[in-house]
Amino acid sequence: MTDTLELASYGPVIPVIVLQRVADAVPMAEALVAGGVRVLEVTLRTPVALQAMEAIAKAVPQAVLGAGTVRSPADARAARDAGCRFAVSPGYTAAVGQACREIGLPLLPGVSTAGEVMAANADGLHFLKFFPATAAGGIPMLKALGGPFPDVVFCPTGGITPETAPQFLALDNVRVCGGSWLTPAAAMEQQDWGRITALARAAAALRPAR
């Protein structure tokens, strides 16, 4: 993959995953893929995240694995070394952007204001994560950004639910949504992989609201 915009071709939702146990990584990834969700964003929010990424990269090659919560050049390099094919950052800094370009790791950077969109655009990035989506203005904010930035498309993430996702997906400048509902903490704790497959299947079938 050379451009994060390719991620949108795999389906309408990118799961935002927090893993607490390495042992859960592979069966969780397999459950999502079985439900038709191949793009997986595993966040760097836990001590086991990098080990979990390595396990998924080796055992579930059909998954398009990415690292979330990339906040520094060191995070980007660690994600690449763990086998990730893209990176997602909660915000954008030129340092993270440069590091990702240097190591050939496509970046989906987070933005929530017009100034942040301009900073990312200045470094050649036009597919951006709108985060935290609902707290930062949701659908009205995305519509407003569409005026001055007609060449920018977004992946809104943060506070989106299966009920609101179709409304976001209906926007002209939204290509895909990010969501944590595909891997709920209770299902992960109970290793209820069947539930995760069912949630993935429902997410993969989401369509824009008309």
C-alpha cells in the first residue's frame, strides 16, 4: 500500500482496537477478517500492543494491519518494524509526517481544526482522520470543512456508533469511519470471537444514509 486512501476500498469501517493480552491478538484478528473487516487499527495504548501487532502480522497476513495512536517518529518506526502497513495518529506533527515518509509508512493523521487540515495539506496529506469526531463538531463540522477544503476527504473517528456511522458515511467528504464498537471490552475479556465476527459482519454491511 502506498496511500492510506486505499484503506477505504476495503469497507466502510476501520475498527479501533485496544488489546490487553497478546494471546487475544490473532483470534481477534481472525474473527474480524471472518466478518469481512480486513483493515485493523491496533492502538499503541497498551504495553502489549507491539507484540500483538507482530503476532497479527505473522499469523493473519490477509489483514491490512495498522498502528494507531502513533505520536512520535519512534512510534512510527516501531510500528513499521512490527509489521504494520500504515499508521494513524491522533493529531499531526511535521516530525511524525517526515518520519513516516522516510520509512515508507503511509500515514492517516488526525485533525480537528482548519489549521490542522492546512498543516497536513502542506505536507502532501489529503486523506485525514477527523478526531475526536463527535466532540469536535461531528457532521456539521465536516460539512463546514468541505467548503474551504473540497480536495480533502476524511475518516471520522471518535464517538461514532453503528447507528450514526451511516450518517457520517453519507457525507461527500467522508470515505470510511473509525469505530471501537467492533471489539467491545466485554467481548475481548470473554474471548467471545463469535460476537466480534457478528459485529464485523454488520459493520461491513453498513451503507450511507439516504
